[in-house]
Amino acid sequence: MGLRDGALGYGIIGMRLWDMGSLGWDRWDGIVGMGFWDGTLGYGIIGMGSLGWDRWDGIDGIVGMGSLGFPAVLEILELIQRRDLVAADEQIIALEAECSAMASLPSPPPSSSSPSSPSSPSCRQTRDVALLYDALLAQLWAVVGESVPSGRPYPLLRSVVRVLEQEEAADARHPFGIPGRPRGLRRRWEEAVGRAAVERLGQVVVGGGLGPRLAALAGRAVGDLGMARCHVVPVYPAGYDAFGVYAKGYHRALAQQLVALAQRPLAVPELYLLLDWHSNTYTR
């Protein structure tokens, strides 16, 4: 059948329809799935052993790639769901490198059945990488949010730090202009810390008026920062200034709470209490 040399082509073996004889053939977006060959590079084609394709949650999968050394999209998603975050990030970086290599190949001549479009293998793979990063970041920031209220050392936080380090190294390796690079995960981590602080203070519910609420907010902020100093900050390298990031996040979250309180209709004694607390109590 004259297989394409290197088997990579544009994510497939061969570029057009193949006469599969008794094995039959299956075409999807002009790409032929090689049903007899486990782990074909038919991009977007999942589990071609039965001459079919499937799609999982909007992500075009590549399955059975172990023999070629490329990660499978669904396998990476499983790693993310299991919170094996370091391994997942390593494989996403590898998939991203494959995507960049694919994009550098000469494009096949356009045809009526497979025109050059955003549905091309390179574009689909770029989308897969972006979706995988979205899933990974959701888990990273969830761990960041869970670590302080756990009130104890949180082992998964070490995985977050390792992913941040891996991504900073990947940012340094990739030339400017690669889709999604630089990802700037350090800055996004700081934003995640701030969102977690907003969520924590937003959970404070207390009755009895303005004074008790201010005291409860201050108690939550001080208590969380104490937990962060003991159990969270030591996980981060010194260059992260982790305690400063957490302190800044809680300061801003508390400021949001005060702004919200000041916008309520307050009696003169409550307004005085709020101003006095902001000017004197909080500064201490």
C-alpha cells in the first residue's frame, strides 16, 4: 500500500483513501483509519481496532500510542483526574512539542473532502493541548485552594510547585509565538491564591451586627495566614515569596469585604466603627 515514510505525515498513515480489502476502511474528515493497526496516528480517531472512531468530551483523542512513545489525550486526562499532576504536565508538554513539530511540516494539498481549515490535524491538536491545560490548571488551583483550610501539610501542593517549575522551564525553551506560550503559571498561581482568599473570607457567616462580622473576618484572615506560614509557605522555593503572595491575597480579599460593607446603608455608629476598624484595628 505504500505507507508514508515515518508514519507521522500529518497525524495519519498515508494521506488519502486506502483500499483495505477484506479489512475495509473508514474515513473521517478525509482521513482513513487503519483499523488493523493498533495505535494509528489517525488524529481525532479513537480506538480504531474496530474500524470506528469516537470522541470524548470535545477532545479529539489519540489512543494506543504507547508503541510510538506519544502520550494519549485520554490517558493524560486520566492522570489529571487522578491528580497525578506532574506526570500529566510532562505529557502535555510532550504533546505540545509534537504539535509544534506537526505545524512545521509542509501542508498537504487541499482537497474538496479535506480542505485546509481550523479542523486540520494541527489545529485540532493545538485545541487538544489547550483543553488539557485548562483541565490541569483547574486541578492545580483547586489544590491551592484546599491547602490552607486543610490545617495540615498538604502533600499535593508539592506537585503544584513542580508543575510550576516545569512550565517555567518550558516557557524558557519555547520561542515567542508558540500558541499558548509563555503560559506564565507563576503569575496565574498568584491570582489563584487571591481567588482562594476571596472565597475563604466570603464563607464567613456570623450574626450580631457589624462588629462581630469584622472580628470574624479578621480572625479568618489571621488564622489562615498562620496556617499558610506553618504548612504551606515552606513548600514553595524562597524565590516565590509565598507568604508575601498569601498576605497580599488576603489583604485584597479583606478590602473587598470592607468595600461591600461600606456600600450597605449603615447607621452613624456602624459607619464610625467601620472607619475606626479600618484605620486603627486593621493596621495593627
